[in-house]
Amino acid sequence: GAGVSQTPSNKVTEKGKYVELRCDPISGHTALYWYRQSLGQGPEFLIYFQGTGAADDSGLPNDRFFAVRPEGSVSTLKIQRTERGDSAVYLCASGGLAGVAHILTFGAGSRLTVL
Amino acid sequence: GQNIDQPTEMTATEGAIVQINCTYQTSGFNGLFWYQQHAGEAPTFLSYNVLDGLEEKGRFSSFLSRSKGYSYLLLKELQMKDSASYLCAVRDLRGAGSYQLTFGKGTKLSVIP
């Protein structure tokens, strides 16, 4: 597609529930990143995919968070047993086109609210 | 680890020039980025510096000094639409062999008439 698409744009859930957030990157981009942004803060790195594999998942806060990218395109961030502290905007970014691989294009984000 | 500092807020007048500073401490430095983020929207790429010096792109310029761990973003002829958060981000080589972007907390710029 023309840009990075993220769904849902807004998700309200109850504490303890399971949530999936989806990212559809720009076609042809090999790199995909997940970031989390809390109010008044900069984006915080969660995980990075190169192709289908997670090249760096050092930013995932704990084992309740997991992400997949099975076919090297769409990615899903999965959060189990959500907690109120998980409330944030989850941003996805993609990059990797030759010559401009270092420039990331961000999606508009999925705003997660855990009640 | 990485440490990126930038002012929390700035206010400037329409038509004026404003400079947003960023200092950083990191290992494996591989470039510094500036992103613009309007409230409720995605960050959008503004500039990239990997060598020392000034990069100019229209009304926006970005400067880097690697020895000082310092960068600034210069916005000229300010317009009301420039009101946004400006994020400084450093790209560095992690132990896993991948490059990562670490962001500062952002500088919220308010442009007033």
C-alpha cells in the first residue's frame, strides 16, 4: 500500500484481556518495527523484524508481549493478560528500500486503553 | 545504553527562526534523525545526519557534531502548521547486529501569531 496501515486505530479493553494489533507495512519493505509511545514521551522500541524473523526483541517489556510476521509482510503484536500500564499508542514502522533503508515510515498507530 | 536530551517545550513567533537542540550519548553511533509529529498523528521523517555538518532542506536544516554528541534542528520562516512535537532519534548498532532508532522525549513547539 501507499503507507503503513495499522488496525484497529483505537482499542478499549478490560484488564486481563488478550489484544492483537495489526500492522500492514509498505509493500517491499523488509524491515518492520514496533514502538510504544506514552503520552508526552518519545516512541520506545519494542521489537524489530527483518523479513520473517525477529532480529531484535530486546524492547519487549515482558513475556506477555509477543509479535509475529509469518510471511514477511503483515505483523501482529499480541498482548496477553493486559494491564492498565499497557495503555499507550502502539506504532508500527517499516523501512528497507535500497538507498533509503535507514528511513522509517510510521503508521498512525493503534491507541490501546486498558480499563 | 542511550541517553537523548532535548527541551520539553518551546514557543516561537510566526515568521521567526527557532533552533531545537538535542544532545546524546550512545555507542555504535550510525546517524541522527529528526522526526515531526503532530498531535495524534504518526511521526514523519524530516532529516538525517550521519556526518558532521549542516544539512539543509527547504525551511528546515539539521546540524550534527559527533565529537560533541550534539545536533540541532533549525526551522526558518515559522508557520502555524509547524506547531508539533519534534523528535530527535539516534540510530546505533546493537549487539544483535541490527540498527535501532532510539528516540528522545520530543520537543513540543508552539508557534504563536
